[in-house]
Amino acid sequence: MQRPTPPPIWDLPVRLFHGSLLPLVVTAWVSAEEGYMDVHAWCGYTVLTLVSCRILWGLVGSQNARFTTFVRGPRAIIAYLRGSEWSGEGHNPVGGWSVLLMLGLLLSQGMSGLFNADDISFSGPLAHLAGDFADDVHEWHEFNFNLLLAMVGVHIIAVLAYLRRGKNLILPMVTGGISGHGRAGTPTWLALLLLGACAALLWWLLSLSPRPPPFL
Ligand code: HEM
Ligand code: HEM
């Protein structure tokens, strides 16, 4: 009898999610600088949808995608920082928290964008709710982006440092790798369903705004 194919370390939804972040964040950045605010908003809505879906996937996705697998307590973190050998195959105890931080920063960036407006012609669909806080929202959107950039910088340096020490984390994030624990993954169609639900929910919420995005 043929053996079942071993599941990947990173399932397809996690890899597609990760692969789309760099192009989306870079396009959002460039489009804001160049004043292509419709493109900017679309990138932002897509990031918001993807991050919401990734959070749900962290609850129901495959083993290594789950928060319960990679969000570890202080003892594991201290042991890891003291150099004790870590035998897991997903995010390490420190990496797990940095993933949470990056997801939080991406969410905060997208959410603050909804309430943000420029001084010329573009307003996020919820900008009318910002009221007296409009300037604070504007500043937060800018400051949060700098935090995100710094965090992504540290993230890439960390990944490259592992590569230099002979541990290639990038390849499994691209190809999936081969998991050693043998548990079957959560099916990809469920991620598609969650993605559709997150997109529909955001679409519906924005359509309630008195100034919905032009395409709604
Ligand atoms: C805007 C740019 C980026 C953002 C926001 C970002 C964010 C993230 C996030 C949120 C994760 C967790 C994935 C998950 O569990 O869903 C992750 C993992 C990972 N990222 Fe990135 N990333 C970015 C760019 C990059 C680049 C350019 C590389 C390659 C040099 C990279 C390499 C990796 C690797 C190898 C992992 C898995 C780390 C591990 O094994 O624990 N990332 N990244
Ligand atoms: C994760 C997604 C997003 C990223 C990475 C991002 C990034 C940025 C950046 C880098 C700027 C320029 C900051 C500055 O120098 O002032 C900016 C400005 C802005 N963003 Fe976003 N943003 C995102 C989501 C959104 C969303 C969803 C909206 C609204 C639909 C939005 C609306 C705005 C507005 C109105 C400005 C002000 C432009 C100006 O004053 O020139 N952003 N964003």
C-alpha cells in the first residue's frame, strides 16, 4: 500500500498569505507616496482581509499555523533565549511572538487607514467617525507604518541570520517543506471559505458607511 504524503511544515494558506504581504505592503507604501490612493485603499482592504483570515486560520488551521502551537509562555522563551536546543519545526518561541506583533501591526495599519484622510481628496470610508481625533489617526497611521517597517526589518535580518548559521527557514515558507509530525493538515477549501467570509464581512461593513468606497 502507498504511504500517504507527509503534510508540509507550512500549509498552502499560510504560504500564500505570507507571499502576498511583501508585494501588498510595498505597493501600499509606494501608492501612498505617489498619491494613487485608490490603489492604496485596495491594498489596505486586501491586507485587512488576509490578516483577519490568518487570525481565524490560527484557530482552526493546520498544526503549525495554530496560535496554540507557536505562542509559548515565558519559560519557553527564556529557555530559548538562554540557548537551549529547540526541537519544534514551526515558529520558535521568540518568533511566535514576533508573528503576533506583525499581525497586530498590519491589522492596526489597515484599521487606522479606514479612519484616515489626506488633506486633498481622499478619505478612508470611516474617516467621518474620526472627528476630533482625525489628526491623531493620521499620525498613528504614519507612526504605525514606521513600527511595521522596523519590525519587518528585524524579521528579515533574523531570517537571514538563521540562513548564515545554516538553517534555511525561507525554503519551507516557499515550498511548504515536509513536516515530521505526520498529522493531516486542515483542508485548503476551509481557508478559501474563511477568506470569502472575511472579504464579505469587510465589504458589508464598508457598505454601511455614508461614504462607502467608490466600488461599493
Ligand atoms: C512586508 C514584508 C513581510 C512581512 C509583513 C512578513 C510577515 C511575516 C509573518 C506575519 C510571518 C508569520 C507567517 C504565519 O505564520 O502566518 C512570517 C514568517 C516568515 N517570514 Fe516573513 N514577512 C515579510 C517579508 C519576508 C521576507 C522578505 C522574507 C525572506 C527573506 C521572509 C521570511 C519569512 C520566513 C522564513 C518566515 C517563517 C519563519 C519561521 O520559520 O518561524 N519574510 N513573516
Ligand atoms: C496595511 C495596509 C496599509 C499600509 C501599509 C499603509 C501605508 C501608508 C503609508 C506608508 C502612508 C504614508 C504616510 C505618510 O507619510 O504620511 C499612508 C497614508 C495614508 N493611508 Fe494608508 N496604509 C494602509 C492601509 C490604508 C487603508 C485601508 C486606507 C483607507 C482606505 C488608508 C488610507 C490612507 C490615507 C488617507 C493616507 C494619508 C495620505 C496623505 O496624507 O498623504 N491606508 N498609508
